[in-house]
Amino acid sequence: MILIPTGLILGGFSTKPKVEENPFFKEFTTPFGIPPFEKIDNEHFLPAYQEAITQNKAEINAIINNPEPPDFINTIVAFGNAGILMRKVSPVYNGLRGANTNPRLQEIAREITPMLTAHSNDIMLNQELFGRIQAVYNQRETMGLNIEQMRLVEKTYQDFERNGAALPDDKREELKSINERMAMVSLQLNENLLAESNGYKMVIDNEADLAGLPADVIVAATEAARKRGNEGKWVFTLDKPSWIPFLQYSTRRDLREKLYQAYFMRGDNNDKNDNKALFAELMQLRSTYSKLLGFDNYGEYSTDINMARNPQNVYDFLYKLWKPALVMAKNERHQMQNIMNNEGGDFKLASWDWWYYAEKLRKEKYDLDDEDLKPYLTLDNVREGTFMVATRLYGIQFFPLKNVPKYHEEVETYELKEADGTHLGILMIDPHPRQGKRVGAWCGTYRSGAYVDGQKVPPIVTMVMNFTRPSGDKPAMLSWDETSTYFHEFGHALHNFFADGQYRRTSRSVPRDFGELPSQVLENWAGEPEVLKMYAKHYQTGEPMPDKLIAKLQNSSLFNQGFATVEYVAASLLDMDWHTIPAPADVDVNAFEKASMTRIGLIDEILPRYRTTYFGHIFGGGYAAGYYVYLWAGVLDSDAFYAFKESGNLFNPELAAKFRKHILAENSLGEGIEQYVKFRGKEPSIDPLLEKRGLK
């Protein structure tokens, strides 16, 4: 079901390579140390991981067996520096498995996941290692450590404690088993979701069924059909650039329902890819895990190290937004139902109707159609827009690179330099959906920025998206949502480039509900008239977006905000409900989800942004009991951007320098709120967020 995409620049699967041929066992001599993708075969990964584990064990044993008393250098720093080969292999493997996977990489994942989990357990539950770390932690106040070193000691100790190192023997053994099973369940949930997302296509063979669709959407569907062996027909998939325009413009209500139903039933079809039983098991495992560590539930465990501190604070925050957002969404529903009634519709608005009638409402209220914006928002224009904003704020420059390794022909690579010409890092941009790429958009690294022997190693950062492709003779033209997402992921990239702590563990150590600030704040620049004039230019004439169209975009900034906020908050509350459930054993997943949404009064016409069975954010541990973080960080980003607006200069150099220093670079020197106050001079206000979303 997962096809290897055309243009894949990976080796074949024919023979198992000899150790001496494995690129991971040699220095990357490529330009800037970019992984030599064209030389990396799928079969290189397993032996590379095996050797990385062997080396890592030796590094840990060297720390444990050091005859000198434990101190900051021989224990804390030595532990942070361990795993050199692992840090070389894992970013490449994980990057490819997300952006360009194939059946063999998925097989390898099933083999190495338990191996890596067992290895992690062996380290994080090692009592001799923990004893040395604890010894340093206990005497940290007398060691003359600076702020950054003190935080490194405290974060390292906290990591071991939160992974169960302080538990008695029998509890540690139980925790090992739970960790191993959770890793495999999370892996299977994500594999099922990928199979469901990539395995569906809606084939249309009657041209009349394309009624209402813009020409570029039809061309894209023609090309999708050709690639999938349906020549002469039209194919729509569950990739956002495919299903969202169909729901926005198709006059065929039955087909809108069919496509949307395929989307929201992913993982819930009672087949081999069904996620209900697996998810219920994951909730039971997380509940047991958190209770072993002294927490009442996983929500408490997860939020304990975030700015929110506990689930109740998350609930209180979300309900402040929920009530006014629900009122706004109901008003939007009423307006759309009126349009439907005026057109002679004899049915009630349904969830698969929302996009279609919302587009009509936008046209009616603001005389704005998303299609009006797209000719100005080509992929190249938007990319250059992000670059120009970064240059105006921070002085950095971007230089395209040719003839450098890349894992797919569509990847674009750039070198970033400081204003004085100093090399800052490498940015790889992978913009379009394809078979083998997971859904969504994300930012990652093939090499994280770190200091080695006092010298900073520049990062290699990747932005991976699933944006609209070129169609026919037209370039890739982005929707406004895609444009905002581009700015968002680029904000994450800047955080990776600017993070400047001496120690890997603390250089980007921010609470999860602070970590979206660097990405979301950049979205604010995207729609400012001054900025739009810089990058939004018509792909045919080169003329900037006209003032009249910019005004329409500005006037429609509150359009559909009820829907957007409600679907997001609903998913956030669903996530928190799952992770604060008292007894998750044998729970009926769909019944629980329905009860959760009924309790908060979610209207039938809106589904939570992610239903349980395809809630990929919480399948792994990263956003579990943490999907709320985007809105929490929204308070920070709205308040931070208001500082620039208030100053009268969107590119205020003093504020930009403070933001780079305190928010992006010096994360290693303080907790999230401490760093924010250093930038802003005060704690954030929620008012700018409420105003931006029309909820004040």
C-alpha cells in the first residue's frame, strides 16, 4: 500500500552492505556535512544502530567505572556527550521514516524500536549511573556552577527521576516492560494511520461530478489519477491540498460527505488498521506508568514540567476560550444555515457541509474567495516572504545550494549566514505530499546545533510540509492556511538555528507549552499589509497584492474563528480527558469520545480537529496531555507580536534582538516564563489572543 515515490534517491535493497561500506561508520565528507543520502541504503540502518548501541554502552560504562569521585565534568557533561554515533544515525533514520518512508524502513522500525527502548531503559534505570548523577545533584550548590551548568545538572537528574531511576527494583522492572510495550503500540498506531491516510482515494470518472471545483483543483486531481494508475479520471485523496478544496467548492454534497467520512473515520473502520483497541491499551499503559511514578494520572505527569503545571490549569485555560468560541461557532452555523435555506436546501447543515458554506459566507460577507489570494501566494513567493522577514528582523541571509545530497528530488537546500557572513546552518525544505510521507507539517534536524570542544557545530534543519503541488502550467499556489503553516514551520527552524546553549540537553530546553512560541509568533507577520507587499506578488504579472485584496484579507481575519477555535479546543479537551481518566481499562473508545464531546456541548456540525483514532499528536509521548500547547503559546505569541505593533515598527531592531537573545538563543539560562519576562519586561496578557480571535 505504501509505494516508493518517483525520484527517491536512496539505494536499493539488494544486498546487506559490509561494515566498512556503511556511510555511518565514516565521516560525512559531503558539503557542510549533509548526510550522503545517495550512499545510504536501507540496510545500513540496522548495523549502524547495533554499533551505536555498543558504543553507547561503552561510553556509559566509562562514566560508571571512572575511579574519580563524580563531578560536573566526568559525570554530567560526559553523559551529555555520550551517544555520538546514535546522534548521527537516528536523525537520518527518523527523518526519512517521516518524510520518505517505504516498506523496508517500516520493517526496520519494528525491529529496532524494541531494541532502542531496551537500550534506553538500560541507561535511564541504571542504578550505578543514577548514583553518580544523584551525587552531583546533591552537592550542586557547593560546586561553583554557573546558571547554565546548574540547569544542566537539574534537568539531567529530573530526566532520570521521571524515567523511574529512583524507584525500587520491582517497580523499575515493571516500568521497563511498560516502556517497551508503549513504544510498540505507538509505532503501530502511527503505521495504521499512515496506511489509512495513504490507502484511500476517491475516483471520479464523470466530469459532471467535478461541478464547482476550481480549474487548478481539477488539474491536480487529473495528475493524482495519472500517478495512481487511473488515467483519464480524477482522484481525490486525504492529503489536505486535495480534500479541503473539494469540501470548499464541490457542489456534490454526497461526494463531499463520502470524502470527509473517509477522513474522519481513519483508524475506526474495524479492519486491520483499526486503532481503537491499540489506543485503549496505550491509555492503560500510560495510566499505570504515571501511577508508578507517583502521579494520579498521565495528565499530571505530562504537565508537571510545563508552564501549565497541572491539568486543572489547562482545563481552566481552555474553558476561558471554549465558551465564547462556542457562541461564535453557533452564530457561524446560523449564518450558513440561512445561506443554505435561501438556496432552497431542505437539509440541516452537517460537518461535511461546513467548508462549503463557510466559503460562501466568506464571499458574501467579505467578497473574498481563497482562490483570489492564491495567484499571489506561490510556494516560491511564500518561501521568499519568510526569508525576507527573517532578514529584516535578524539580518540573516539565504543562499540556494545546488549539487548537495538530498533524499528526494523535490527537496530545496539553502545555506544561512549571519549578517557578517558567518555560516549559520543548512535548511532543507520538502514541500509537497507524496506516498511515503506522513501527513501534516513539521520541522526537524538532521544535525542539531551543539558545541563540541568549545566550537559550535552548525545545525542542519529540515522543514517538511504537505502543500499544494504545481498543476499544469501553473506554479504551486498556496492557500492562506498553507501560507500561515509555512511561516509557522519556518519559526521552528529559526529556533533551531539560533539556539546557543553550551550543552545539548539545555540548549533548547523549553516547556512544551512554550516551545510553540517561536513558530507561532512568525505567523503574525504573514498577514500584515507591509509584509504582504514584500512577498505576495502575482505569479504572472509580478504585481504586488492590491490594497483592496489586502483589505479584504484583513477584514476577514475573524472569519470562521468560532469553528477554528472550537475544533481545536475540543481536541485539546478530548486529549486531556483521555489522560486524566481514573480507570482507562476496557474503555469503549468511541463511547468515551462521544461522552467527552457531549459533556462540553460540542455541536454536531463540528468534529474535534482530531478524533481519537487518528490523533497522531498524542500517539507518541510528545503532545500527550499536551495538545493544548498551541493555544497556550498563542497567548505568548500574540502578546509578543503586540510589542512590535505597539512600538510602531514591525521590524523593530531592538525588540528583534531581545527576542532572539532571550526566547530563541538563551533557553539554557531559564525556564520559559523567566525567558519571556526578560524579553517583554512583564508576564504575558491573554487580551491580545482574545482580540485576535474575536473572543474578547
